[in-house]
Amino acid sequence: MLHKIFREETIRKPSFSGASFCAITLRDLARAMQIDYLANHLHFIPTLALWTYQEWHHLRPGDSVERRIERLHDESSGSRIPTVFVAFNGPELFGSAKLVANDMEIRPELTPWLAGVFVAPQNRRRGIGAALVRRVMGEARTLGVARLFLYTPTAAQFYSGLGWSLFERTNYREMDVTVMSHDLNPSTDK
């Protein structure tokens, strides 16, 4: 259940009036947050495309927000590979994660991949990223995937905390990255 992954702490969030603050716990956020297929919430695509372009455009020379919008539409398939998940509460988008066939051209034999895990900066460190990762892992398991891969230049410790293991370290797109894997046997999940 999502509420189990959030720390018990209070955060201050502007109230809807904007003039005052209300205290909410991360447990309250977990109860309010939903994770669903982007295919069921296509209205989030422009925002998500902008956010991910701003975060990772340096990884794809010639990329644009418009191309990301096209890719997100193409990847929004529902219960198959590729698919995209979004975390949100009503109209507020928190972040996303993808399940894709391949995320690393230099390792085409490795498949499928957890990719594009992104949480808006104002919503980080609240367990949303972990919830998205677990949702993708659950989907992959449902689809019969035995092993999932990811690569990260900076977040290996985060993924290790979720049960991911080092597969290799390599240079990809002029960056040192850690490739990680997770066996999707239910007894190995954390």
C-alpha cells in the first residue's frame, strides 16, 4: 500500500487560498496520491514533456518538447511495453516513470527497462519516486518480466534502497552511469 512508503513527518504546503499554510503529513499525501497509466490521463502529456525535456534534453541532441509529446503519446499504451505511469492528485501532476523495451542503445540485449523516473522538484523526498518505481516493477511482473534494468548517472543509492543491484558501470552518452537490475521474484522485493 502506498501509505507504507511515506515517512511520518509533517510538511507545510500552501493552502488553496495561497495566503496561509496548512500542515499535511506524508501519509495524507499517500492517501491522496494516485498512480495510473498516462494513457488514462493524456492531459498531463504537455506538462510531463516540458518537465522531462528540461531535465534530460542534454541526453538527446536535437530533442524538443514537441518530440517528447509525440513519444509520450506513442508510449501511452496501458498494460503492455512500452507504458508510462503518472503520479497525481486530481489536477496536480507529481511525476512519472516508464516501462520500455530498451533505454540504452549500447545494450540492446538487455530488456525491458525502468526509465524516465521523474518527480517534480517541489514534490521530491516524499516517497513519490519510490512509489512510481514499485508500480513499474509490479507492472513488469504482471507482464511476465523476470528481470528489469535501469541506468542512472546519480541515483544508484536511491535504487539500491529499493532492492536494485549493480549490473555494471559504463560510459554512456559521455556520462559515467550505473546500470542496475532487479529480479522480479516476489520474495526479493523490498
